[in-house]
Amino acid sequence: MRSGFVAVVGRPNVGKSTLVNQMVGTKVSITSSRPNTTRHRILGVLHQPDAQVVFVDTPGLHRPRSVLGARLNETATSALADVDVILALIDATAAVGPGDRTVLEHSWREVRRGDAPPEVVVVVNKIDKATSDQVLERLLSVQGAVEALFGAPAAESVEYFPVSARSGQGVEALTAHIVSSLEEGPPFFPDGVVTDTPEALWVAELVREQLLAKTHDELPHSISCRVTEWDWPHIRCEIIVERDSQKGIIIGKGGEVLKAVGTTVRATLPEGAYLDLHVKVEKHWQDRDEVLNRLGY
């Protein structure tokens, strides 16, 4: 039996959560086309007959503009410690930029820190949306970036995998490489367990995912959700926004947005669940430590 932890890191919106879901084989992280969708450290567990791989999904590394943003960066970088493999994701449809170099720098910082450093694997994602020439150019560009930052030996020691997290293309080869890189060891989770995310957090995240889908580009950073009551089958979920005008967008004309969100999320829960959604205004919550602590960031 081989077992180990794999951190998945990258700048916002490169497909980290989609890749984790694809490798685990089920949905353990919410996804959205909006940057910084992932706000918590999420574990996804892959079970194979001879291996168990624990993937650590992380928030996108970015230049923070709020206290929340700084905390998300801290969550991402702290996840790189004490793992066996680091997957550094690069977007095949965009040029390698400063954000990608920051991701690589944080990854190599962990390599240099310990006596048993993690292996760094560069994953070029979204090849289903890029031409073959673009994919080749990204692979050469990121290899050049690694060489410029850390020298030719580092660039030669890194493995590079082009994949499509959405379609699954190339993911099987990536997973096989990860498993082969792990040491022998016992499993960390029982069979059938695919995540350690508490149910309340999972429901709150499902509500936020649907809100992101239905409000599009209007409110992605201004929304937070948390379950405040869990007395099965009654679940009360609080939706936090920053302004009264945002509250109106969340509720929608005649309550249509909130109703649609509730209907979609309830369909994913066990039969009989009652989901009670409430919208609350917390001005400037992204920069208020006491609110961020209460929300679990």
C-alpha cells in the first residue's frame, strides 16, 4: 500500500478544484468560473486497491486586497508544508505570468526547507481549450521559468503533465505518476471516505456555489455562507453580503434567486431536508477580523 498527501496549488481560476474532483472521482470541492471560489482547505481522498492519495485543494494564490485575501493566501501556503507531492497548476490558455512564478516560488521554498522535501509536479491544465501549439508553448515557458528561478538542474528534475481537469484527458497518467511517487504506508482514511469536510460546511459551500452561478459577475467576493442551525431535517444557512443593494440581488425579484438556490441545493441533500436561507448585511466583512473568525476563515 502506498499513501501520502498531495497539495494542489495555483493562482485563482486555474482549475484546482475541478482537478481534485476529477482525480478523486466525485465532487468534494465546489467549482465556479469566478476567481477565489475555494476559500477553505478541502481534502479529497482517492482510494485505489494498492494506494490512497489525499489531495489538499487550496485557495488561489493572489495579490490580496483585503484581510480575507491575506488569510486565503495563508491557507494556501500553509497547505504546502508536510506533503509528499506539490502539484503546481498552470493555465494552458494564458501566458506564464508573475502569479504563476509566485506559485513556483512557494513550491520550491518547501523543497528547500525540509530533510524529506516534496516532489514538485507542474500541471498545465485546460488543454481542451488550447491549441497544441499553445500547450507546447506553455510547457516550454514554464520550464524556462523554473530554470530562471531555480537553475537548470531543478528544471530538469521536474515532471510536466498537460491535462484537462474538465474532460479528464491526461489525468490518468498524472494520477499514476503521483501514486508511483509515494512511499509505502498505511491509509489515512477508511474505505468510502472521500473528504473530511463537515456536513455543515459542505451545505454552506453548495449554497455559495449556486449563488455564484446565479449572480454571475456581480457579487463573487462579497458573498459568504455559513450554517447557523442544524437540527435535522431543519438547516438554517446565513448568507452574508456587504451592502443592502447586494441583499436585493441575492433575494431577486419576488425572491426568485433565493428560491432557485434553495431548490437546487435541497435536491442534493437527503430526502426531507428543509433548507432555510437568510440574507444578512455585514458591512466590510472581508476586512473585519471578528467576522472572518466567526465565518471560519
